[in-house]
Amino acid sequence: MRVVKFGGSSLADDFRFQSVAAIISEQATSSTITAVLSAPKGVTNRLVKLCDISEAGEDYQGELDGLEKHFLNIAEQAGFSQTAELVSKIEQTISELSQRLQGVKLLQHCPDHIRAFIICRGEVFSVHLMQQYLKVKGFESQVLDPTKSIVSSDDYLNGVADIELSRAALLSHMENGKKVYLLPGFTAANENGELTTLGRNGSDYSAAIVAACLHAAVCEIWTDVDGVYSADPRQVRGAMLVEKLSYGEAMELSYFGASVLHPKTIGPLAQHQIPCVIKNTLNPNAEGTLIAEEAAANTSPIKAISSLEDVSMLTVSGPGMKGVVGMASRTFKAMADREISVVLITQSSSEFSISFCIPTEREKDAVAALLREFELEIKAGLLAHPKVDNEVAIVSMIGEGMRQHKGIAAKFFTSLAQARVNILAIAQDSTESSISAVLESKKCADAIKVCHENFFTKVPSIDVFILGCGVVGGELVEQIKRQQTWLHQRNIKLNVYGIANSRKLLLDAEGIDLASDWQSTLADSENNFSLLNVTQFVQDNHLVNPVLVDCTSSESVASQYVEFLAAGFHIVTPNKKANTGSMAYYNELRDTAQSTMRRFLYETTVGAGLPVIDTLQGLFNAGDELVAFEGILSGSLSYIFGKLDEGKTISEATIEARNLGYTEPDPRDDLSGMDVARKLLIMAREAGLNLELSDIEVESVLGNDFDATGSVDEFIAKLPSLDPTFAALIDNAKSSDEVLRYVGEIKDGKCKVKIVSVGADNPLFAVKNGENALAIHSRYYQPIPFVLRGYGAGAAVTAAGVFGDVMRTLSWQQEVML
């Protein structure tokens, strides 16, 4: 004997009814089948609505006519609209509903036994329709009356079956010689023969009861998914099919929100050791998920991550709890007296408080029950007024294997920290097969996503938003596009979700296709870049590792870094403005990054692709101290001053550098020395010097007497007038076998940017052609300095440095995934 149950999603239309009929027919060729059917998808909700409309005294006829039409449409799609037997049963069902709804409307009250009768009519329709399908396929079936087959408790709307009484009733009701029996799910009767229901989605429970009564070889639950997944596939991309669960694991999953299992289903199956298989009606050849006595060996210690939403947490606390026997008993008796289900309990070790979660819909009843139970204690100040945390959710990790694996709880809590989740309460069952955390509902999806990444897919994500798509930003986009194969090979998922320029913002919930003409799509976008727009997008799409990459030189954007860090973004930037703003803002950035566990990365603000900042931080973290520094920090000025060595004039060298793209479009931005000053200030602050930009002594390449006003073209035309001044400086340097270099210097706690003359024994002597060089004199590196040298300008090396910083945002995740 096989018991098979088909859910409402498997009976949504003619095509799915036919699929179910085919599955039943095929199985009936080799075994006796008892098929338990749910109502067609959406029908039970319509029946509940009919009850509510009638109870409110409103006209229900239109809704009832719509239901009848729906039944007849399904029958017509199946070709049974002219089948007198089926049409007669539909008319009978509608007539029975009309009689009861009329009485409910008159009384403006719907008694539980009437509501139970009304809401289970969809299952009755399903079995009569299926009987017609099976007749066409040559199978005679018996429709079992559930009120004569399953005996339950007296609760009309949430009955609990008595297996022994049900077995006797069912066996006496089943006719011999049938290959197929059809039973409406969700429905039973008490010992007085009054109709009851088994709770919403109770058809799974019906199937388990029948399987236990008949000692079935297997109980199959057919749905619209391939089985039980490691997480809800609607929430988590990459959710994995679980091949096998133990009864205990399945019980925990059903209890904590797994939609493919009804909480009461597992009990009868476990008690009578009946294996259960979850399968897909639309993919019948898939293996599905097996639920049996023991879980699969040699698998992950965690089988699935589940969540239960629409719960509230109540806390009873106060000095009156400490050492007083019976306080917990009184708390939960108050809940039991109101028939309020408690889904999680946690108590402080000091016995000062006890917290528990209940369905949010019963929150007011629960608070009223506690106020009544502890009225005297609250008046006496021994207990506080019950605290309520609503809009919370429970996220649970489930797997019997966690008993044999250390560190699961630590990894779970670290994952929640990565998702920036505040844990309100924690509970773990004594068998160590599940661990649960209570958290804010709005963070539930984020928590599940990060936990699934860390425990299952182990593919960390980087969710990138690029601001500024000019030379560096555009090159970064190209590098990310080229590196996708490399990233995939290393199990890293990097998606660019947003690209913005000074006017427009392009967002794509699936990730922007970088191989497409995204530039045109950006130009057509109606969105503008703002913290609000990007933050809302991140929240709506549950992105847990958002990285803002600022490739602009905008001071207004840099001034918002603190807000972006506080909103959960990592910041990666070659923009020097934030690190050279006020010292107060500099410190606030670092404090915010630390408190929010976000990264603020700016390697390319000094030396482009050279590892300057990382090297400095490594030295100082190892206890080294900066004694002095000198360096060429501008690729454009490195090129210009190198050309002076070759005999070019300052005007010729500057024009050549501009034409080759070494300088900014307006060379005054480079020749002023302020760019070098900002880089030097960043290094000084890394070394622990509390300096402002105004503290830097800056000698402009142009000097104090040169007239640098006017347009760029006018400035270029004036530039040759500077040549004699530099010719004299060059000749003076040559007389000592030295060359001119534009250098940033830190010495005795002071910073200077100036033109210097250096000899062949100086590390900066040979630095030209756009190279940067940094000579670091420290306590450990003297008298010979630590020297970093390489190209310090150009879109490719700068973008590569930015890309490297983007990858470093993973460092906070990687250790959790090991």
C-alpha cells in the first residue's frame, strides 16, 4: 500500500490534474494507492473569504457564484462539463454552501463547526473531479468519506487524530478489490461523527494519518518543488535539494516554517516508522527528499536553514522571578489557558527574565493573559509590565550532524554579524539538532542569505556600485568584465548592481550585464545617484556585502562616506578628498567603519597601483615608527621632470605630458602641487601625525610670480615664460651632477612639497617616465630606506588597485566559510 498526497499547487488547473491522474494511474499498476487530495490552489482562501463576508452581514452571492464558475471552468477544461455526475456534485456543493452561508449572514456569526464544513469543500471537489480523470484512464476508484475514515479530537478547526480509532474506521470503510482510493484531505470527524478539520494545510497530516493506519510502505507528499531545500528557493538563489532527512530534522524544519511540510505530519510517520518522500508533480522523475529514521551519512552537519515570521517575542522580567518556584509554570499556563502556541522559549541564567515567541496574531491575548496572571506582582513592583518585541522572526539552523561538529554555533552567530543582524534571543534544543535566533523581521532575508552562503554554497558575494564611469571607472568596469572567469574559478560572485555618473544612476536587480551597451542604458535612466536610492535598492534586494566604489574626485560624495558606512556599505576609492578633509572627519570615518564592521579602503589614493598604504599599515602594525619620508608621488610630475633631464623645457615637457594623458585636462591641477600635498597628508596621517591640509608647506611648480589665470589655452600660451627660470634651476643642478625632482617630504613631524635637486646616491635620482618612488626611513629601515617604486599613474594600474581593494572586502567573510 502506498499513500500519496497531492497539494493545491498540484491541482491548480486541468494540466496539473492530468499530471496527478497520470502519476496515480502509473503507481496503481503495481500497488494499491490511497490518494489524499487538497483543494485546488486558492479555493480554500475563497471559502474562508465567504465565511468572513457572510459573518460581516454582507452579500456573499457574487463570491459564491465566482466559486461555482471556477469549479465549472476546471471541469470544462478537463472535458467533464457534460458529465452529469460531476456537475450534480458541484451543484450540491454550492447548494450546501449557500444554505450555511445564509444562516451565517442572518446571525452575523459563524460557529466553528459551520466554518469547518465550509472551508473543506475544495477537497471534496478535488476527489470527485479526480475520480472522473481516473475513469477515463480505466481505473475505478472509491471516494472515501473522511468523516468515516479519520477520527479526531473535538476541536472543529484544528483536530488531532486518534490513530487507533482511525485505523478501525478506515479499514471498515474501504471496499475490497479497489486499486485506488481517493480521500479528501484536511477533514475528519470527532467520535460523535461531527465534521472537523485538521488545521490549515492539514492534508499532509491526513496523508500521514492514513499511512500510519494502513502501515503503508511509503507516504509520498507531492508538491510543486523537487523536495526540501537547504533554504527557501524563493529567498535564496542556489538553494540546494536535501536528499535525506531524519524524522527529527524534518520535525524541526516543519516547526520553523518549511512550507513543504505540515508541523503535525511527521509525528505519525515517525511513530510508525513510515518513510516519507517529498516529490514534484511537474518533475515526477526527480528523486525528491526522503524522510526516514536516520539522516544521510557523510553529509553536511547542517541540512537546512529555515525561518518563521509573523511572530512576537514577549518577556516577563523582574526581581520577582529570581528563585521563585513556579513562575515559568504560571507563565506558560496562562498561554495554555488562552490556547496560545509558544514556538520558542529562552531564559536568562540569572532567572531574572524569561522570553518566548508566539504568533503575532495572538499578541494582544497573550499580553492580557500575563497581566491577569501576574497582576499582583506587577502592582508590587516585583515584575515589570510584559515587554513585547513585535515584527520579529526566528531563523533556525537544522541538522543532527552539528552534534559531532564543533564551532557550528560560532559560525552561525558570526554569519548573523556579517548580515548586520542584532540578535534578540537564542535557543538551542537539548539534542543539538537545531539552533535558533530571534531577530528583526526586516533582517530575516539577509540573515538567511549570509548563513546559506557560509554553510552551503560557500560562494561569497561582492555587490558593487560604481560611482564615476570616466577614465578610471570605465577601466574598472572592463577589468571586472574580463575577470569573471577568474572569479568563478575561485568561487567568488561579483556583480555590479549599480553604475552612476554625475547625472544618472543605473540599477539592475539581476546585476548589470557589463558586456551589453550599459552606457546607453545609463544615459536613458531616470534615477539619480543618492544614498537613499542606493540604500533602498540594497534593502529591497537583500544584498549583504554592498561595496560603493567612488571613482570620482567629488568632495560632496566623499563627505557622505560616513553615511554610506553606517548604511552597511564598504567604501573603496581612489578619491583623496575624504582622507584629506578635516582631522575630525578622518577619525569619524575610521570609527564608523570599525563600529559597523565595514571596510574603508583607499590604497590607490597614493601611488595608484603601488601597495603604499598596505605597506605602511603593515610596518606600523608591526611596531615600526616613521622617522622620515621622501618620495615622488605624482606620475604626471615624474614624467615632466624626467623630460627636463633629457633637455626639454618645462613648457615642452608639460605640453607633451598633457597630450599623452599624464596630466589632468587642466595641467594647473598637477603643477599646483596640491595633489602631491593631499597624498603626502594621507601618508602622514597613516604614520599617526595629526595634521590638516593647511599644515603642509607647498611649493608650486609654477612659483609665486607666475600668472596662472585665464583659460587652459591661455595658460598653455603663457607657460614658455617659465622656461628661463627652470633652465637656471636645471643648470644649477647639473653643476653638481644632480637632477630636479618634485618631492613630498615628511621630516620632524612636518610635511613639505617642493622642487629638490638630488644626486645619483638618492633613490629618487632615476625615477621618471611616470613612475612613483617612495623612500621610507623608519626605526627598522635605516640608514638604507625601504623603497617602493613603480608606475603611479594611468587608468589601468589605478583601476587594478581599486579592483584589488574591492576583493579585500571579502577578508571579513572568508574565515567564516572555511
